[in-house]
Amino acid sequence: MNNLNKIYWKDLVNLLRQNKNPENITIDFNNELIPAKDVSVLNRFGYRVPEKLVFYNDEDIDFSDDADITEDDLSSGKINWNFKTEIQLKPEISEWIKNERIDMKVLVSTLIENFYQSVKLLKNNPTI
């Protein structure tokens, strides 16, 4: 025999916002999309919502307390840019990288840094 009481998710969210946490319940999601802010309330009290029912609305995101990015942030290196790319390699090279266990992120980052420093050095010292 099932001793759980069924409660509609919106009713549960309202109760939880009043710090009332009912016991022995099962949630009726009614296969509805649930706004992320309500999912957050449910999660805080240990209730999990199936991912397929979570609704994210970009319009509901409050960015007012996020600081603007300044030129100083960019020039000081406070902000790092990450790029993703695909590189076509010959099978022989790809195999070599795999066999040598080379970390491609480190390799590419180091190669680009070295190339940048070399170009910078050449521009400042054209006689090299």
C-alpha cells in the first residue's frame, strides 16, 4: 500500500517558499515545463525535477549585479579567452600524439605562446 500523498508541483513550491515542507509526498509534475527558479526552490529542499521538465528562460536571468568587462580587465589578463577548434592531422601525426600521450591543450597553447613571443621579438628587433 502506498502511503504517499500526491501534491501538485506549484502547490509544493508555494509551501516550500513559506518554509513548510510536507512529508510523505509524491510530486505531480503533470508533465509541465517548470521554470528554473521554481526548480531551484524544489532542489533546495531535496526534491529533484526531471531534466526534461526544467524550463530555462533567458529573460528571467538577472545580470544587474554582474560587473561590466573593462579594457583594464582585458589588458591585465584578468579575463582569459578560451577557444575551441578542430585541427586536421595526418594519421601518422595523430598516432604519434596518442602514443606519446601529448596533451594537445598544453602543446597548442605553448606553440601559440612561443610563436607570439617570436613575432613580437622580430618586430622589436628587425635585425635578428
